[in-house]
Amino acid sequence: MLFEIREAKIEEADIVFRTMQESFMEYSGKLNPPSGALSETIQNVINIFKEGGGAVIAWNGSMAVGSARYRYMDHYMYIGRVSVLQEYRGRGICKSLLNIIENKALSSGIQELRVEVRLSIPENIGMYKRLKYEVIEHKFYPERTDSWYVMSKKL
């Protein structure tokens, strides 16, 4: 099955939002503190675009099956809310989404990507490590009920 991965338009913020919400729903009630993804609104996605960032969407025909957002920071590109619908995982969609963002970063002269990954979701940490991301920082929530890695990939 071939998937089309392309840059999202601001008019597709609702699609990026909906894909992210559906993808993160499996964590509802399972993470402490809860994932901030589930309390976001479409306006959060629109704001990423208005601040100069953007998103990419993975399509299976006319159905959005994955998305990821990005923002330009001082010397790196931050990637957030990488989302693939559960029934489409394991097909290389995440890697394809990240490749599009990597190419965008390189064409903008940016040599580093960063993501943040919860330790309570170890399969995501393993996936990013396989994609050549390295842990550069370990951060903790104030309640110390969970923590996350900041992971970096040099391009």
C-alpha cells in the first residue's frame, strides 16, 4: 500500500488535529500526567502555522492516517505530535513523515531535529533510536510521576 506524504496547508489544520487526537486517544487515562495532546484544540494547530511552523500529513487515498508538526527554533527544528492511526502503524508512515520534515529542515539550512518522548512509552523511544535520534536531555514532570527524553538527530 502506497501512502502519500505531503505538506499540510493551514486550511487542513482540522485534519492534522483530528489525526493527532485519534492517534493519542489510546493514552487517555493511562498517562500521569495526561498527555497534553488530548486537551489541545484546532487553534493550537493553527497557531503553529501562524508562528511560521507547519505540519505534514500522511494520506491513504482520501483518508488522513498520520501527521506531524514542526516549529523552527533557534538552531534546530522541533518536531511534535507525531501521530499515526493505530491500525496503520508499523508500515513506515512515521519514518516517512519525519523524512519530509528532515528535508524541509535541510532546505532551510537547519542541521538538527529534536523530539520529546515520554519514558512511559518505551516503544516510541526505541523507534526514534532506530531512526538515529539520540537522548540529549532527561526531564521530569513536577509530580515526578513520569519523565521524558529530549532526543536529537543531526542531519
